Amino acid sequence: IMRDNVLTKLKTISLGGFSVSNELPYAESESPLYLKNPKTIYVDREITETAPLVLTLDGLDISTTTTSVVVYFSTDAKNAPSHLDTLITAIKALKNTINHPGANQRDVLLSTNFVGDLLVNEVEFRFTKTA
């Protein structure tokens, strides 16, 4: 559900030459699609992790559940679009508009690295709720 929400929200922002794919970012036994198709934005499956926060003797346990999803895209490192920073800022700002019921903490993490002549960006949305 969260992946669908992220895909829907990505399609509402100005992408300036980038496109959004409904495909997952990986193909079987091949390199990631975001490396094969620069300027295409891919959203991975969501991952949910639960960790105990407080364990009590009377059985009232409190835990945190974190749901995360990663957005991947690449572009030519030598000829990066002039609006790349604006696009990244717009994607990161989606954390406040993505519907994730019960989330009391919303985080977004950006990592950037180089793969060959490509600049690869990964934007991870993390939504945590305590229950």
C-alpha cells in the first residue's frame, strides 16, 4: 500500500524530463533497471520491521513498527540536469503528504553514489508508529 502511495505522489510533482515507472527497480539476474534506464524513477517494495520498545510483566508490550520504501533513479553524472536538486527536494518533501495511518515519526534519507558514469540517488521514506 505504501509503495502505491509513493508512486501516486511521485506522479503529482514536476519531474522535468524524468519519468515514473510502475515496475520494481530490479529485473531477474540483471543489473538494476534504474542503471539501465537513467531518468526513470523506480519505487521498491515496502519493508516492514517490528521491534519491541517496552516489555512489561503484565503482557502489555509496546513495540515500534517501521515501514520503509526506497525510490531509485539515476542520471548521467557528467551532464546532470540543472534541476536535479529541485527534483530531489520535491521527492523528499513527499514524506509529509504520503498517507501512512498511525505514523508518529516520518523520516527521509538520501544517499547518492556513482556507478560507472551514472549518479545514482536513493531516497528512503521511513514511517514509524508505536503501538
